[in-house]
Amino acid sequence: MKRTATISRKTGETDIRLTLNLDGTGQREINTGIGFLDHMLEQIARHGLIDLTVHAKGDLHVDYHHTVEDVGIAMGQALKEALGDRRGIRRFGHAMAPLDEALSRVVLDLSNRPMLVWHVEFPCETIGTFPTEMFREWFQALANSAAITLHVESLYGVNAHHIIESCFKALARALREACENDPRIGNDVPSSKGTLSA
């Protein structure tokens, strides 16, 4: 069974086409019009071994918000579709990732219960021209659209670029673990209630 999905999302603010393959090798082609966001999505592909194609056009003349949030929504929708009924997966994932002086932790549950717990603070309001507050919006959109429980925590760090990149790398590794097929449970749903799709 192929665990792939393609999402096309077009609104008055953005036009996005996103394709992912959960059983990929980290191949990526990403262009959102926001260089730093592209760099972070590349971390998910590379370290999560997820093939990822993202082409997005947004109203960047207004600000980054609509593009960042809508890319998060599309990514979450694609993840949810690719997981299907979530049979045979490990379901839970956790990872810690350092980047120089920064260390972050991500713990997640592919639970079909959307929740974001966010404990990340930045020492500055922007990275270049990118508002750091936008990262919470991206993670919130992902959690809501994918219907996952997602805990993101920066344990320490002084450089904002390093802090957020370590968060994305930890997310990639946690997703990789949670999405993996678990040979011990076969085709069962990893839930005591028998479903992760309702």
C-alpha cells in the first residue's frame, strides 16, 4: 500500500500544491517564496525520509502569515491522507535534536486528536525578515490538519535560527518513528478502542 498524498489548496490568499511520500528517501523540491520556510521543510524531508514536493504562491506583499499557515494546513492534510486508517504504525514518536548550542524535543502521537503544546521562546522577533511567531502558527496548522497530538519544546538555546531548526529536525525524526510500520502489530490499529480514524 502506497502511503502518499497530493493536496491542492487554493484560496484568495494562497495557491499550494503539496505531495508527500511517507516511505521515501528524503527527496525534495520546495518553493514557498519564503527561503527560511523552505529550509525548514527541507529538514523534515531529509531527516524524516519523507519525499516532499511543495509549490506555494501566497500574498507575501501582505505578510508571511497566510503562506506559512496554509503550507502547514496542506502538510497536515497530506500527512493525514497518507496515513489512512493508521493501521500497523508505531503511532508514537519522540526525538531530541541539537544544533550547536540549541537543543529541542518533540513528542507526538498520531492519535487523530489535534493538540499542540508549545514551549518555545525566541531571543528575537525575526530571523532575517521572518517573524519568529509564525513558527507556532505552522506547527498549530500541522497538528490541527493532521489530527495529531504534538508537543514541541526548546530546552535551551541562544540563537533563534538554531532553536527553530532543531525543532524541525526533532519533528522530522519523531514523525519518522511514529509513521514507521511496526511488524509486531501487523495490520492492527495501535489503539485500545480499535480505531484511530474517528
